[in-house]
Amino acid sequence: MKLVRVATVALTLCPAAVAAQETTLRLVSAFPENGVYVKHVLPWVQKFNADGKGTLQIQFVGAAPKVMTSFEIGNAVKSGVVDIGLNTGAFYTNLMPEADALKLAQLSAAEQRRNGAYEYINKVWNAKANMQYLARIVDYTPFHLYLTKRIEKPDLTGLKLRITPVYRDFFQALGATLIQTAPAEVYTALERGVVDGYGWPIHGIFDLNWHERTRYRVDPGFYNAEVSLVMNLDAYRRLSPAQRQYLERQVLALEAMNETWKQHNAEEVKRQAQAGIQTIAFDAATARQYVEKAYEVGWAAILKAAPDTGPQLKKLLSK
Ligand code: 173
């Protein structure tokens, strides 16, 4: 009885002691552990934990394909099996088709915060995927088509290409045969000759040794590779105001590091050339049509699959 009373008094006198409890959030990556995105985020996690002692911690649990496949992580975040996903919308279109719309953004993450896009994204992500969209950790990064065979024009007839939803409608419109795989399966597909090429951003093809099996990169690139941190909405709502404030501050700092992709991408272009990867470039008019086509079919697919949110996303993400 006495002990209970003492405890009650202590709680009454120091409510801050309760509020200041530390929470640990479990983070899983849909991209491989030894890839560029995990490498980009892990030093940030380390600093997050050093500065967040007593407030908030992040535990990096692991990455696809070890923990689960890339395409399962969206659902794991939605259901709260994990708290935070390092993920891209193309990997969770099973939850909502508009997840894949963020690749079509022609505004930077900072601009999207200013023009209301983030607010709208969160409205949709909250309602449809039980997710809080925390931050975009990749920006200023086009996707490209990489090939083992030469093409002379943007006609992909007769080519089997590895895709995710990112590239599906565009490559299909250009006549390709499509095979969807997670990043973890690209090397084997190339090695076995199951595919003649793949879609991927301008950076990262050395991470899993794809350069060994890549002869050409098609220029120009298209879209804007989106990789983000998304969080289970219930876990987000459980955070105390102090924890939420800490999290918001840290993810903004991470997002501010997106400027580093510009330099990194320029270095990757050089590294690809040094590895003997040749570029296939189209004349200016063809190149312009190629990119226009990419956006045209990309938005058409979103508007068709998500007629309720597609128009507003297009308005907020386009220049
Ligand atoms: O796996 C992919 O090609 C893909 O969809 C993607 C999306 C964003 C960044 C890197 C790859």
C-alpha cells in the first residue's frame, strides 16, 4: 500500500519521466543491404540514435531479400510488423496504385513540401496504406534503360526487359516483353539470359555487379527515382510530441542530403564509362519524344488506376 502511494506520488510529481520514455522504431529496407540506399541511410541512423538517446531510436532490422522480399515490405509497414520502411512506391502498388506516382514528380522534395504535395501525399498515404510519408531520400535521379544488346531507335520490340511498375507502361508502349523482378533477382536474370536488359536509376548498378552483365545505357533518362522513408501510421501517432518533433527534424536533415545525389550521379556516369558501358543516345527530337512518351504513359496509367487521387497528384507533382 505504501509502495503504491509512493509510486503514485512520484508519477504525479514527475509526469515528464513518463513522457520522456525512449521508443525504438524498427526499420526494414526494400533495397539490398550492400546497396547505395542503405549506405546513405545507415550513417544517418547512427547519428539519429546518438542524438536521440532517451527520446527515440531506430533499429535497422535488415533488408530485402533476407528479411522479406522487396514487394512485401509495404504490407509489413501498413500492418505494423515493422515501423519504418526504406521503400519505393513501385514496391507497394499492391496497397494503392498511386504509390507509383511519386516517380513522376518534376518538383524536388523541398518544393513538394512548399506547394502542398506532401500534405496531399500524406492524406492519401494515411487513408489508403495506413502510412505516414516521412521523407524522400532520393531526388535528382533519372531512371535509365540498360541493355545487353544495341538498339538504334526507341523501339524495344523483341527485347525481354526486367521491370518493376516504374517502367512497365513505358517499356510496354515501346514494344518490349516484360518480366517483373525484385532488385535481388536482376543479376541472375541477366546471367541466364532471361532478360536483355533492365530499368534502374543512373546510380547503383555496381552494387550487385550488374555492370558485369551490362553493355549499354540508353540516354536520356526519364522520371525521378523515388526512394523514401514511410512509417506505420499507428506507430507514428503513438509518438509523444517530443518524439515526433525529433523525428521530423531528423528526416528533414536526411532529405536535405538529397543534394549529394547530383555529384554522386555524375560520378556514376563516369564509372559506368570506365567499366566499358557504352551509351546509346538518340537525336534531340527523338530524345524529347522518348521522355514525353514516358510521362504521358506514366500519368495515363496512374489516372486510370487511381481516378480519385490521380488528377490532384498530377497537379501537385508536375511543373
Ligand atoms: O527496382 C526498381 O527498378 C525500382 O523500381 C526502383 C525504384 C526506385 C529506385 C531504384 C529502383
